[in-house]
Amino acid sequence: MNHFLDIHKTDAAALRGMIDQAGAMKQARLGRPKAAPDDDQPLKDHMVALIFEKPSTRTRVSFDVGVRQMGGQTMVLSGKDMQLGHGETIADTARVLSRYVDMIMIRTFDETILTEMAEYSDVPVINGLTDRTHPCQIMADVLTYEEHRGPIKGKKVVWTGDGNNVCASFLHAAGQFGFDLTFTGPAQLDPEEEFMGLARQKGSKITIERDPFKAVEGADLVVADTWVSMHDSQSAKERRHNMLRPYQVNADLMSHAKPDALFMHCLPAHREEEATSEVMDGPNSVIFDEAENRLHAQKAVMRWCLGV
Ligand code: CP
Ligand code: NVA
């Protein structure tokens, strides 16, 4: 049994295996209706709990569909409707759920909720986003990059804006998949030192460049995310927008990257804020492939967790 808590906590060879399997499973489904079962049914007779303490479109639907395609069943639970939201401890919740289901995916706030769930659960736990990281998203993003441009190893990724949870998982992936990452954003929103250090220890070049135009020079991939994440206080919205506006990904900024540089955004996006529609809907954008690949990448993650 394996938990999938974070990219830097997962063996690099296992991560590579998941990306390759995800690609193969995607190919095997080409042209088939969404509800058609996969040929093998690795999750047959398995029940998966999907717990959401924050809103979600992609994570909710892609996990649910993925489990069903693999022959399993799901239970989508809202944290606030569970006793979890009324004071039952995480540990007790984990021990109880382990008696009913074969795997737990949780989207939550503080990372300690995820780690405590994993500590007390007898079944695999998957991180569906915390305030600090979003590993499933970056598995999909690595798959997406490689589908379009081949191996990501040695490439230059530029993260624009807020050094948030999605940025953190990109840094983890830099170390594990061997690419370089430049962060461009205001100093107040720099990514965590610890995560930059981890990637550097693995040999990745991790750079901070305040000038977004200099940052994207030579970029193979430019990434944006919302300026205000679900865990950020709404009262900080105006201040964050003012700080982040110079880092908007628009056609002018993209023209300073490599001509074939891809554009990614995990979505949901705020069009004309962190990125313009011209870029989001432009020829270098792969945002909807990323969304689709959540499905395929997570199917491989779930198989690895269950060893099936
Ligand atoms: N990218 C992502 O995780 O989207 P949702 O919040 O819709 O799940
Ligand atoms: N950084 C965003 C990602 C949403 C998928 C958030 O946490 O709200």
C-alpha cells in the first residue's frame, strides 16, 4: 500500500512509471465513450472515498470518472457534511473510513489534515490539494508537456505570479523529473525556501527573477495560476492583484519565451487577470489537455497506490 501525498515524497522511478502508464492507458481509450470500461478492470470491487473540504470541478470529476473506468465505485463526500467538520478527529475519521473503503482522496486546507489522515488510515490516501501542495495536478502537467514536446528532463519551466501550492508541486517535480524552474513574481509571494532547496539538492537549477520578461527568456513552458487561491483571505485580494499585475501572462510576455514554449494553467482561471484569453486560447496553450490528463494521470496514481 502506498500513499500519494507529495511528489517529493514519492520515488522518482515510481513517478516515471506512473506517467508512462498514464500515457499508455490514455492511448488505449482513444475513441471510446467516457463511460466505457477499461479492458482490464484493476479497481473492480474497490470503493474509493473522495472527500472535499474545498470546491472542485476537475479533481472531483476526474477522480470519479477514473475510478469508474477502472471498474471501481466512488463516494463523493463534502467535508462539512461529515462529522469531520463537527469536531471528530482526523485520526478517528481515518480509522473509520478504512473499515469501509479501499482508498481515500482528500482535498483539504492545512497539510497536517492530510498527513494525519495518512498516518491513521489503513488504506492509501491521495492528496487532492492542500494549502501547501497539489501533486496530482503536476503529474497531469508532466504528462501533458511530454505528450506535446517529449521528455521534460532538462527543460526550462517558468512559474509566474504567486509561489503557491501548485508552484510548490512544480518545484518538487523539477527535482524528481530533472527540469529547471525559474520563479518570477513579487518577493512577498516567493515559493518556500525548503522546496527550492530540495529541487536544487537533486541538481535542478532553481532561479528567482523579478523581471518577468527576463525570466521567460529561453522558456520551454510558461505557467500561471490564480492570484488568489482558495485558502487566501478575500480581504487580501486587491493587494495581491496590485502586486501580481506585472506578472500577467499575455502575448507580449509569451513572445519573449521560446517560439514553441507551451502555456499551462491548472484552472480555474480568471481570464484577463493572471493570463489573457489570447494566450489561454492561443496555439501554444495546452490548458484543456492538462485538464483531461488529470483523469489519466490519476488513474495511474491510484493503481500505484493500490498496487494493482
Ligand atoms: N485544477 C484543479 O485542481 O481544479 P479543481 O479545483 O476544479 O479541482
Ligand atoms: N492555487 C489554486 C489552485 C486551484 C486548483 C488554489 O489553491 O485555489
